[in-house]
Amino acid sequence: MFISTDVIQSWLQTCLQLHGDRCGNGLRSDTRGWNGPLWLIDVEDGCLVAAFPRAKYVALSYVWGCGSISASTTNENFVKLQERGGLYDPSTVTLPRTIRDAIELVRSVGERYVWIDRFCIVQDEGPANQSQLNAMGNIYAGAYFTLVAAQGEDPTDGLYGKRPINLSSTSRPMSNTPPGDSSKEILLDQAMHLMRTKWYSRSWTFQEYLFSKRRVVFHNDTVNWECFCAAYHESQDVSTTTPLTAQFLAQIPKAPLIRDIPSTGFECSSWPDMFRYARLVSMFNRRNLSYPEDVLDAFAGLLSHLSRIYPGGFISGLPQMCFDAALLWQPWIYMCRRKSVKLSDSEAVLPSWSWAAWAGDLNSESWRSAANYLLEADDEDNPHQQCSWKTISTVKWFYSLDRTSARKEVQIRSEFARPIFGNTLAPLPSGWSAVANPNGPDRVLFHHHCDPSHPFRYPIPIRNQYLAHIPPISARFLHCTTRHALLKAGPTYQTLASSCPAIELLSEEERWVGVLRLNCIPSDFEDLIEAIRTEHGGRLELIEISAGAVENQPIEEKSFDEWNREGCPRHKGLYEFINVLWIEWVDGIAYRKALGRVEKGVWGEVAIEKLDITLG
């Protein structure tokens, strides 16, 4: 029973004829530089060729594995691989089986060019390599379609699994799907299986899948099709598919797109959506990396793509526009500190203050204050309530790439430094209008002409989406002058806001003054508490990173570990606090251990000293 290329070609034709521009045409006006691939594989001539304007190419998404760098393009073999047949010369390079299968399949469906990262990016060429990592989203979005090799554990397993491929058969394909199952049941079963593959568990494949607009997915000894408008399995007769009418296609939700980025599974609004960014980071951060220090590179395509609409772009994975609030990320369950494998600690970019340095489940609710300009979905238990949590700048931050390089100021926008809900007294920024909202908790809502249908709770900076992207910044250090203090460690308890334990912060008089969310697994919990009691003398060193305030309304419980503690001042109405980091010192550098809050009035009494801090 063969897997037939005929069915793949029929899927492509069906998509082109029925879906049209809804799934994009795979052609770009500029395929050079950061906008697309620098090099492509010519499957007919067996060599690398420079990408050219409007190149039509297929992309491959696969598990890299732990193979030698010899199975890739390096400065040593780069010239040889540009010669005709150079890629097929075993004395120059050995193609892993999955790569060979992909090249043969591309040739059999009548396409000439394929993009495969290990050969189309020169692996030991720094600047060009980084530019291509930043362009990864555009590379996959610009592909005609993407081959997803989820069948095996590494590139030696091949594309097809146990079933051979028939490159010329005109017979109907056969599959191992159970007879009698409906197409919906088959596709659901295949989707569940895909989520259990090693390919799905890898960090690098996250953005590759997200940006690809057409996917031919090999896994579970079968092949499936996914595009922006449809999904098929190989036993399905697509010739009976009902054509999608223009009226139906017009009803498919489609967000305003950034210029020159084709329609993909990852459509991007024309304004920054922190709700969505929080979900993306949370999903990505659960995935695995062979080399933890690659985390920001594996996310660089997304960051580059989003930087067109996020003013200031990203600093080590944190949006610069709302940097204070972005620093407040918290774990949902224990997050493990990423440690460099192939690079020295001084070369790796894994700063403790960024989520990127910690693998595991990030609590997306901890970024609600960064997204409070957006309307939250109505909560059944707390109707007509919106997030009141604000983060207020109190510290001027600077970042640096290393300890000796120049320090540059973090540019936090004033709208996020001191957010004001429903403020119509000040002149509105250009492009904004105010609309009365008498039936909602916010009496006034705002609209911007870039997306007139979407309401905002206050005007935010909207970046001109026609400008070039802002390359992601990989900074190792943050610098500031801030207040610090020692507070006593109190009782620990299980919080409702996450699966992590929390510890109360107490004054010298044993009065409740704040809380920290601890990042530890249950088996280490007692050891951590004992270390606090002995090594730290029962006192924790805390530094101020920003201020905050929240109203006493039930919807906020999901974000605050202290919400139901007897000493929490929220019971009096407005709860004002200082956001603090518990830090530890190593060779004069402070590192994040945990994040929490201290009552504003108490902090003003105990944190009377200022300190120059470098956070690593």
C-alpha cells in the first residue's frame, strides 16, 4: 500500500482553485535579506542557488536530531555545494534520509526549489545565520507549501515511515485508517497522534507550523493536508468537495494583515495583542530544546514578525513597550532554569529576568496588567468586570548585551508607564476616537482607524505597520538604581492563582506585608524553606521593580496569590503595592529567584536605601 504523490498534487490544485488568496499564493515581492530565504536547494541540479525575487519554493519542517554538522552547509563546503550535483556528492555531504525523501518528493510533484534549514543556512556564519533565524516566520509563510516530517525521531528515519511512496502511481491511495470512520473522526484521531510526536514536542517546529499556510503532514504511517480553509486525510476523495463560494469565504474571519505577509495560520492584527502574545509564549515554552541556549533563536521568527506592530520590538523576549509589566511573568507550575550546553555561560543569552531562561508552564494570567488596554471576555462568574490591575513605572531600566558593552535605556511608552482607563480629558492621539459605553464597566471605549471594529480601554501606541521590522534584541543584563530591603519569610501556603506554593512576607513585628510565588517542585519545597530559614537567616533580600494597583473585585483573584489572605489590604478597597524581586548574588550580579508584591506603605518605610543593581 503506497503513499501516492497524486493525492498531494490533488490537494494543492484543490486549494489553489477553491481557496485562492485565502491561503496565499506563496510568492513574495522580495525574497532576499530578512524578508525570506537567502539560499534554496535546486532539486534538479542538486545544488544550492541564491534565492531570487518571487521564487516559488517548498519548505521542510522536521526534527533536526543530534547528527554531525557535516550533514549541513558550512563555510568549508559552501562553495562545493553551489556546484551542479554538489549536494548529491557523498564526498562533500551526506544527506539524511528525511532530506533525501523530501527532495525526491518535491521533484515528483513538479516543483524545483526546496528550503531546508541545515543546508540553506550556513551554520557557522554568525550574522547571516542570525538574519535567517529572524526571517524564519517569513520563510515558512512565503513557502508554496510545507512538508511536515513528523514520522520519525530524527532525520535518519525518513519522511514516509513504513509505507513506501509511489512517485508515479495514478491509483487511489491506501491508508491504515480504520474503515467506517468519518473524515472528521479520522482527522481528529490524526491530530491527537500528531500532538504525541517528537516533532510536535520540539521548540523549533512551533513557529514553522504556525506560519505555514499549506502543510503536507507525514506521521503515523499516513499523510494529511492542512491549509487555512480545509483539512483532508489521504483516503478522502477531494473531487467531491463542494466549492467554497465567494460569499462563504468572505465570512471567514480575517484580521488585518501586515503588508507583504501572505495569509497564514498565524494572521496578525495591526495592533499589539498581549493576550495573544501571552498564550504564544505559554505554548512555546513547554516545548523541548536539545540546546537550551537556542530558546530565543527558536522564537526569533515570531518576535521579528510581531515587532512590526509592537513599538520598540522585544528585549530578550519581553515587549519593550510595556517592559515593566512584562517583567511580572510568573510560573504556573515549576519552571526549570535553562542551562547552556554548547556555549559558555558568558556567551549564552539566558537572563534570569526573562521567561526565556526558564522552561515550563508560564502563567499567562501574570501578564494581565500588560494587556489591560484590551477588553477581556465576559466571565460567567464575574459578569461586567474588567481587569483593573495596573503596573506603574518607578524604575529606569537600561539593558546591555554583556557586562562591558554600552548600556541603552529601555523605552517604555508613557501609555503603559501610567495607564489611565477612560481618560477623555486629554487630547486623543492621532487616529483615535472615543465612544460612549454606558452599559459597560468602562463608560468610554476607544477605536483606532487601523482596525475600527476593535474597542480599546485606552489609547495605546500603534506602530506604522509599513515600516521595517525591529530585529529582536538579545540582552544578558538589566541595570537600574532602585530601593531594596530585607523582609522576614513567613508561612507558606498553596495558592488558588497557580499550582506553585506562595510564602508570606512579614515585618519585624510579624505583620503581613506581602507575598512571593515560589518556583519549586514539591519534593524540593521543604529544602527551600529550610534554606530560607538557615542560609538567609529567615530574611529575604528584595528589590523594587515597579509599582501597581488593583481594585477589590472578584475577577482579580486569578492573578494574585495573596487575594484571600487575611492581611491583604485589598479588603479595604484599592490595593496598592510594590512589585519586588527576591534576588541572590553571584559575583556581584543579582539573579531573580522569585517575584511578588509588598504593600506600598510598608515598602516606603523599610526600603529607604537605594542600590545600583545589575540583573543577570
